[in-house]
Amino acid sequence: DQVTSQSLLSVAQTLKNSKRYFGADTGLAHLAEAVGTPATIVFGPPGKNGAFQPWRSESQAVQRGLGCQPCGKDGRTCIRVWDRHACTQKLELSEIQRFLSARDTKAQAHIRTPRSGWRIQVYRWIANQVTRNLRSSRHHQNQEFQLRLPNVIQKSAIHSVESHFWFHGASAGECEALFAVIERLFEKAQAENQSIVFSLTTLSPSGLSAIRRFINQHPEMEGSFLRLGLSPLEGQWKQALCEYPVNVMVGVKYEAWPELWASLSECQIPLYLLNTGDRRSLRWNRRLLGLLGVELPELALELQDEGDADVLRSQFPQAKIIQGADPRWDRIFARSRNRQNRIEALKLEFSHLPKPWGVLGSLWSQDLEVLTKAVAELDQGTLWIAPHLMRSSELTTMVKALRGIGRPVFFTHPEKGVFENPKEPNLTPKKAVVMVNEMGILAELYSLADWAFVGGGFTRNGVHNTMEPAVYGIPISAGPKNAQKFFEIHWLKTRRQLTLIHRAEEFSAWIRRWNKERDPKVQSKWQDQLRVFEGASQKAAKRLWNYI
């Protein structure tokens, strides 16, 4: 109001003494920049990429980002057939407020109504039709999940937060890699008195269970989450990402969905992928975005295998390529040093069973079917079986198969009926199998093992976590399915700690070998080699913090 009655020189002095100019694309905006004051300029028809765009690095431009902008030098003639003058009439105050609420320049740059071409709009429509039946059930699951965590989710004051990290993992395994980084980022923010907030989402029910366990383990993080639970489905990412300012989306491995990447690109949100590599899904996603007419989002790819760096640089020349390690190692190391009391109790309860002890972890009935002959022939030691699925039907199938080859089965959590421990006195202890029918202890259970087999490699799901037994320096075997996708399997194979087997005869030979060749020096060497991965989550969190 004061400016209207002042001379041009007085206005210039007023602008020079100001911290920032905020207003429309007028002469005052350019005068502010001329006297050294950063400007936040709201653009209409000409658009921010024309001749009148702000030129100072501290300045920003706000616009709707429509495909028809710019429509001319001054925008006097609207060329839209419908929704005319949408660039000004449809620019909501709430959009501008969200834009201004972000503290740093990078965050401000991507709080805008994104521009969408017709091809990606068609793709979103198709994706929404395909996922229509899933949306209501997922919404109900999310509501039920969040009601159990009422004090964790940030309800307000999001606009006062300095950094918002959105973490997304497809399943429980991917979420485990994210948890370690979230812990380190939270610690860093606390130490530096920074206000940050997290969103943590997953695609699967297994990931939802993992998130629930993580949240329950960290009451100190109360109020540190904006969004928790199941993620948006393909076709719904854009609306979710535009709801609040997001500094960076953090994913794991092959989080490559066309609509997700398109939404990140349109909202100008960087994508930071942990544990990634030269994966076919990344290449296909790049091609699909090209067909959909969408540019790639800003990418940072953190690799475990240096050999993938050159290939990814050629595929994604604009991406930032970073050498890193799997953050899950730190959580696994921590659990190995702070074992649950339950492990010691099991060790004492079954101490009368003969050694060596072998743990078959994350086992499926399909794995056991392949290995049945080897299990029947095993005449030394005791087998511990930790099923991947704790369903009654899966346990019953395994128990019947084991009893069918003369193996008595003892349960760590016995129940009447099928899951009742045998009471016959004439059972041979050396044939015993301990069925671990309880959850949450497998990582530490490997500490009791002289050797381990990791299940999943004879199913369509693929081999499960081989890192958990590796930290104890014991020999490991696994089936071949999807083994080539995991860097840690390749790493453990080259150091002869892990062997891939393809049939029961190979498993029998492998067990006989390690029962004869047990060498504490070799096991100590394997443990020492793994120390190169210690601190992986701390380093990843530091790189991520510096990145934004």
C-alpha cells in the first residue's frame, strides 16, 4: 500500500531493504531482482520459462505448469478450447501457500501443480481402472493400521518442518534396509536440532507388519511421521506427492514404476535409490517414460557393485552414481550382539540334542520337498527348521513330510494336536528336528548353528536373506532361484562362505563336507571380512542428508 504513493527510486530503496519480494509477474518483480532482492513470482499466461523468468538463483517462479504455457508474449489471447484462463483462474491460494511453506530452494522448486501430457494421463486412467478394486480394501487396511499408532503420525505443523523424507519399500526386506537409515537420520536431526519428518510406506502386507514392528520399537520417534502404511497404487502417486512438500523420495533396489517416476519428475522430487544396480526394471522404466513423453526424475543411484557403475552411467547419464553398501548390515550386526533372551532359553531347552546343529531358515515346503532325500540320509546332528510362513497348513505339510521319513519333530511352541511334542521314549535323538513355530527370532537363531540353509531358492519367490547367518561366520547354502539378483550372495560366494545347490545330492555332500571341515579360523576370517560393511547405514544417512 505504501509503494503506490512513492517514487520509483523510493520503491527501489524499499525493495532493496526487503528480504524477499512476493507478487505477480510485473515490473516490481524485476526491479526487486535488479536491486539484489530475491523474488517469488507468480506467473500466468507467459509462463516462467519465457523471457520474463527470474534470473537470480535465489528467486523462484510459481505457475500451474500447463501444456499451453506460454501462449504468447503477454498472454492476451487464450488458446484453450475448454477450461479457459486456467493458468490464473485455477491457481489456488493453497498451492502457493504450500510452495512458500518449504524452507529451502530445492523444496520450493517442486511444490507446484505438475504438468501432465496426454499420454501419461491416459496411462494413469488405465492404471486406476486396473487397481480400482484394490483401493477400498487398502484404504481400510491403512485406517486400521494408523488407528493403532495414534501418537506417531504428525497431524499438523508440517509447514514448519525443514526436511521431509519419503521412504518407500516394496516388501519387508526392502523396508529393513530403510529402517536403519531412518534411525540414523533421526539421530542426526536430533543432534543438530533440525526439524524433520518422515513418510514410510510399503506395497505389501509383509512390509506393513515390518513397519508396525519398527514403530513399536521406537517410541522416541513419536510425531516424526507424516504418512505411514500402505503406499498409493500405480496411478495415484501424483496426488499423494503433491499433498505436502517432499525433499526426496528414497527407495530400494528396483523401485521402478512408470507412474511413480513420472509423478516424481512432474513434481520435481528427486529419487534416491539404495542397494540398486544394473537391473532390467530400471532400463524398462526409462524406455516407458520416453514412450509416455515424461522426462526422468532427478536420480541418485547408490550401488553396491562397482561393476554396474559404467553401465548405469551410460543408461542414466544425468544420474548421480554413488558407491555404498546395504544399510541392513548394521541392523543385523546389532541384533547379533544383542540377542534375545529367548535364544538362550531355546539353547538350554534343547541342549540334550546332538551337535552339529543346522538351521534351515525361511524354509518353504517346496524347499523341503527338494531336500527330503538329503534330510532322510542325514545321520549326524540336529536340524532346526524355521518356516517362512507360519500358516497352520504350511507347518502341517512340513511336519507330515518329516515324520514320513522317520524324523521326530519337536516344537519350540508346542500345542495340542499336530504341533504337540513327541513323548515316546524310544525315539532316536540324532534324528530329531526342532520346528521353530514362532516369529521374530530367526536372525539370532542362526547364532546356534554350525551351518545354515536359507530357503526360498526352490520356489518362485527366490532365495531369502543370506546376510543374517553370514554375520556368525558359518557356512551357508541356498537354492538358486533369483540368487543372481543379490549382491551379498555374489560377495559371499566369492569368499567361499556360501554355496548354491541345485538338488538333494549336492546338499548332502555339502553338509558332509562342512561337518568334517569345521575350522574356527576360517569362520573367524569370514566374520572379519564382513566388517567392511559396518557403518553402512550411518554413511548412507550422511550421504542422503548432504544430498538434499
